Amino acid sequence: MKVIIIDRGEFMNETEKIAMDTAISEFLGFRHSAKHFFSYLDSHAEKDVILDFENVVLMSRSFAHEYQKRKGEIDKNIKEINVPKNINEMLLAVENPGNNSK
């Protein structure tokens, strides 16, 4: 998996910032992509990770489910930034499956 690290600044305390559109795709559609991505994250020493969702257009329910599952299992501090509204709504939908009615 090719991952583009946007910034690993000396003052960021070994924080890795990853552009999701470049690391995976602007269309996050496959469960196995989330699995591979978190395997990548788990193999790196950085404890703090910033995931930048700028330019991400779509996230499937299966990707979102696997993403939330793996995020809960990994021993990293993950912060998401620039999360588009539709991506945030999908993450919330899989996090709280009983609360999907509006």
C-alpha cells in the first residue's frame, strides 16, 4: 500500500498525518482496503495519527463498518480532520446502527 505522509514535523511529537484520498482513494468502497490500511498503521511506531479526509468523495457502509471496527482495536490515537458531511454521516450510521431514522 502506498501511503503519502503529508507532514511529520519535529514539533508534532512523532505524529503521522495521512491524506486518505492519496493513501487509499477518494472513493473508500472496500472493506479489505480498510483492513490493509489499519495493518499499515499498526506496523508504524507513531502513536498519534491524523487522518485527513479532504477530497474523499464517498465511503461505503462496508468500508465505514470495517474502519470503525479497526479504529476501536488499534493502539493508536487517531484524529480525523476535514471530514466531509456525507462521510461523517456514514461513520455515525455504522457507529449507531439503531439511530438511522431522521
